[in-house]
Amino acid sequence: MEQLASLPPLAIVVFGATLALIFAVRYMGLLSGASAPPEKSQTSAQVAAVIVDPTALNRLSATGEAIRDVRSTARSCV
């Protein structure tokens, strides 16, 4: 605290304003998050299902491995 007291008055004011701005932005963000309606639409459910379901990714990985195996077999035959 002694270090803060030794600062010039303008620095203390700027420091206080910066802290006030940080807390105000945080408070406004919490308010807007609390007042936002929950998303219960069909599209958000579909997006969540796509993100959670790894079936397509697994199929793509298997296809990539099969292509790699075919290429390595073709190169060994040449």
C-alpha cells in the first residue's frame, strides 16, 4: 500500500478507472449471460449431435488408411 501512496495522483486515478472498467465489463457480461434465453432450437441440437458423434470422423479415418494401404501396395508392385 505504501507503493500506491507514492504514485502521482493521475496514476492512481487511471489505475482506479482501469479497475472500475474491468469490473463493469465483467458485471455486464454476467448480466447479459443471465438474461439470455436458453437455446432450444432444432438446429442447435443438430450441431451438438454432429460435434458429439464421431462416426463420420471414424469412417473418414478408415478410408484414409485404406487409401494409404492401396498406395503402398501399388508402389511395392512397381
